[in-house]
Amino acid sequence: EVQLVESGGGLVQPGGSLRLSCAASGFTFSSHSMNWVRQAPGKGLEWVSYISGSTTSVNYADSVKGRFTISRDNARNSLYLQINSLRDEDTAVYYCARGEATSGWLIDYWGQGTLVTVSP
Amino acid sequence: EIVLTQSPGTLSLSPGERATLSCRASGSVSSNHLAWYQVKPGQAPRLLISGASRRATAIPDRFSGSGSGTDFTLTISRLEPEDFAVYYCQRYDISPRTFGQGTKVEVK
């Protein structure tokens, strides 16, 4: 069974930093691209970032480019998101999401999310 | 800017009724790389449809997707109590992988 478990969320002040983690199990982690997707309170889903299985390809939404860094450790079956220079509008539930093996850009499984709250 | 527009914003229906959700893209979606997801509060989002019309694993056949190019539809043939949720379309042919703003299916 595919499992994605996020951690690392919490309350942080504007301008602060946070590192989100996602522990993956139930599949061959290195064979799949991974994504972060977020949902602000009362808002829709927003794709944030993508990393290929081999880490050779990385993409970001314009809204987070230069502030967020996605990474992965295939030996630890883990995905990360380093979030710097946090803004009020970064308050959201952050989901870890797996890319399908054949169509790497299609998201086929999601975690339950971790809440990041940016507030003074 | 790449935009996916979903309509209506909210659908008020009764169990057993048919739900028809629309997703329109501002530019043609290559290879019909259009997916639909179901989101319920406190739960992990779930993939329903990929490739515009292919049901994901374990998705009941009351869910169906159709369309091509710029116009896509998700149909729920007979609403079950567990189907009341928010539904999002997403294109995955280009970056950024834009989502629509969502359609909420609520109990009438």
C-alpha cells in the first residue's frame, strides 16, 4: 500500500524558515517523481514543486521560485521542501504527492498534508 | 497565463442524482493530459480520472470523464453519500501543472 506521511509543519513568523518532510513507503521511491501541492484555507489546490526520480529535473511555481527548494533522499525514501522567507500567503496545508511511474507529471497518490501557518 | 476554469462553482444535488462538472482550459491540453481529483476535508486527495477519461484504480464506474482539447467533463452518474466533496481538474502536459478552482458538490 502506497503511504505518504508529511511532517514538519507548524507556526512560523513571517520571514522565517521551515523544512517539510515526506516519508514514503509501499513503492519503489526512486522510480517515481514527487511533488508538493498546497491548499490555503478556503482556497483551491496549488501545485508548488516537482522533482524527478533521479533529481535531474526540478520545477517550481512562480509564486515560490527562489524561496522554496525541493529535494529528495532516495536511500531514505524521503522528500523534502525547504521553505525560506515565509509570507502570510504561504499559510496552507502542504501535500506530498507521487508522480505516476509512466506519466511522471500525473499525480496518482497524495499524503494527508501538514499545516504551515505564517503569523507574527 | 495558463488557466483552467471549472463550472459551476457549487452543485446542489440529492443522492441518486446525476452530477455534471465542467473544466475549460485556456489553451489546448496536449494528449488529453487532464486529470480529476476528489478532495474531502481532512483526507488525502484522491485521483479519479487521468488522460481525460481513464478511471484510476478502484474508482467506481459511476465516475466517468470525457472531452478533449479545451473542454472536459466529469460525470457522476448517480451520487452516493460519499461523493459529496470538492472536485478539481488539473492539466499535466505542461508546467506549471495548473489546477482549476474546484467545484463543490453539496447535498441539496
